[in-house]
Amino acid sequence: MLSTVFRAYAKPNSFPTLRKLSFVLMGAANNLADPDLFPSIAEFVRGYGTLDALCMSNVHDLAGFGYDAGIWGVLPSFINLRTLLIDVTPDMPPALSAWLIPRSVTVLEFKVSKQATIDINVRCFLLSSVRAFP
């Protein structure tokens, strides 16, 4: 099971130069389940405050892999995170989702399932002057 591998390396500085991590679950063999998979990935990345890009996704909302609101709990620990791509789970309280996203994030992408909702205020910064180049 992949979760045992992530748990085995869930120690600070197992990978001292780790700055980006993307884990996208696209599918699984019949009857395969690893309920600790996404929680173990969240625990693995927790020790990397210098992470600047993170993607965690369960593309087809496959059951049995532990993808729930609990994995969002790791997000506030990333003070240098700039890019975040993450799925919103049906059990995520909408008001909580905005509070968990680090303020350092400048690139944000959500996948929201039909059963989930999200509540986030987006600030827009307009350029006061735009310079056109020929």
C-alpha cells in the first residue's frame, strides 16, 4: 500500500530539497482500497514548510482512499505555498475552506464535486497603469 511508503518517509527532512508535490489519484484496481492514502500524504507533506506548490486530487471521487476534509488541515502549515490545486470534499464546511488556504497562495485551482460547496472571497488587484508593447 502506498500509504505505508508515505508514512515511512513522513519525517522532517526526508527529502530536504522537496519544494513541489503532486499526487493525483486517477483510478484503482477492482476492490483496491487504502483508507489511509490521502491522510498519509497530508502527514508526509506536513514537515515541509518550504513547499511552494501542492496538488492533491482524487479525480473521480473514488471511495476508500481517505480523501475527506481532514486532509485540508495540513494547509495552514505552509507559509511559503504559492500554488495550490486541491479538490473540495462534500464534508468540507464552506466557511472553513477559505480559512485553511494559506495567504501566500497566488495560484489556486479547485475541483468542486456536485455535493460540495465552497465559500471564498477573492481579492482582485487591478493594475493602475498598463503599458502596451508594440
